[in-house]
Amino acid sequence: MNKLQDWPEPIVRVQSLSDSGIPLIPERYVKPILQRPSVNSTASNDVNIPVIDLARLYGDDHALRATILDQISIACREWGFFQVINHGVSPQLMDRAREVWRQFFHSPMEVKQAYANTPKTYEGYGSRLGVEKVLDEYGKQLVELCGKLMKVLSINLGLGEEKLQNAFGGENIGACLRVNFYPKCPQPDLTLGLSSHSDPGGMTLLLPDSHVPGLQVRKDGNWITVKPVPHAFIVNIGDQIQVLSNATCKSVEHRVMVNSSEERLSLAFFYNPRSDIPIEPLKELVAPDRPPLYPAMTFDEYRLFIRMRGPCGKSQVESLKSPR
């Protein structure tokens, strides 16, 4: 078994670099020309990921419910991303969760450093961080929302509504919150806040910055800048659901831009399968004319596979596909 290596150089907090006022970013952060954010990007006002209103999803109007299910199905197949509004999570709780973390990132470095991860895990601040109880309630409401969306995806795949959830491990799933802080960058045209990748897990609920756009989604060869809707969650399909659905639902490449005038903060909630359950295409979605595209692999095994290779667009999950 390959072992994870130490980071090749001492970690320098990007926020510290930004606060120092340096006019140029360090060379190690400069992206190759074809990976820079100006390449194949579109910020057209008439292009955005689908926005779906969940208000009547569980109402008595069956025709309207069918319309919402269809909207989500199309978004999962064609985009891998969509925004949900009227989703049941308290807007006040969303605002408070974001503010708690913004305050943390503006704390003195010696306070933040007490919660720093080790170089052998992930750069940033770890789960030992103690924060206000508001985040416990935030996590509970997001788990509930993810459970509802899992039922919708399962129904749209022609399965029983609990099928995907059971494939994840039932109630014994994995969930975690990652908070991303992107400080001001003096040369935003040369670098990215987060390199192109698809999410390795199951489903992600992103609470974006309420004022500063930054997320870009790849669609038909172009990078589309997502325009967040107030108090919406951005939902994206991860590699594990792509595998379970035998590539009916798509995980999609995305990346994050930075800018020179404003910082940006986002909260990514990852809803993942239990780490030791083999994940493979569901047998109901396999047929002689559509054989299974992926081998069985636990989420633990897949995460190690991803970690050894680093962010590489969608090449990790695509490399697992069986030839047809």
C-alpha cells in the first residue's frame, strides 16, 4: 500500500500572504496557462445552473411534484449542479453559520493555529475546532435536506425511494463540513482558489458567499460562473452517486476563482457513503446493453486513490470506467 507523503514544503497560510500585502503571488501558486481562470470562461447573465424551488415537492399537487422531480432529474443528468430554494433550512441559521466562520478566519493567527491540521492530513484547520452550537443545528438540518434529495434522486432513477440511501449505509453515513476561506489575491488571473475537480463523495451542499461569486462549473467545454441565489444551496452530484447510478447522474468538474478586491467564504457540506461499504453500479441500473461501468470500491479506497493523484479534473473517476 502506498503511503501518503509529507507536503513537499512548509505550509504557509495563504491568508497570511494576502494580509502581508505582497504585490505578486509566489511562483508555486501560478497555474499553467490552460488552467488559468480566464480560459474558456463565461459570465453571461443568461447562463446559470438550474434553480429549483422545493416548496411544493411534498405537497398534494402531483403534477407540480412531477415537474420538480423532472427538473432535478434533468439537472443531475445534464449539469451535475443545481441550486435549491425553499429547501426547509432556516435562512437565519444559514447566515449565522457563515458569520461564525467568518469571525474565526479573522481571529489572530495564534488562535487559529491551535486548530491547524498536520501536513499528513489536509491543509487548513481541523475537526478539533470548537464552534458555537448553531453549527450542530445547521448540520442536522442539512442531513435532513440531503436525505430528502437522496429520495428524489432514487425515484428519478426508477428505484425505491430508500435505495440510494441504503446503498450509502442507511442512517450510518459519513458527513462533514469544510469551510473555505479565499482571501484577496493580487493576481487572480494567474491562479485559482481551488483547482478543477469533481467531488469524490456522494452529494455536496454548498452555502456560497452571499456577495462574492467564485464557483465555476464546466459545461460543454466552457467554464460558467455560478450566480448564487440568496439563501439557496448549491447542490452537486459526487463521484459515488455517479458510480451507483452507472453514470446516469453526473459528477461535474468545478473550480473556484479568487479576486483582488474581496475575500470570499463558503461552507461545503459533504454527504458521503459509509467508508467501508463497496460502492458499485446498482444492479437495477445494469442491463446487457448497459453493463456496469465501474468496479466495486469502498469510499476509503477511493479517497486514498484520489489523494495519491491530487486534483485532476474528472480523470480519477473516468479512469475507473470499464471499456465498453
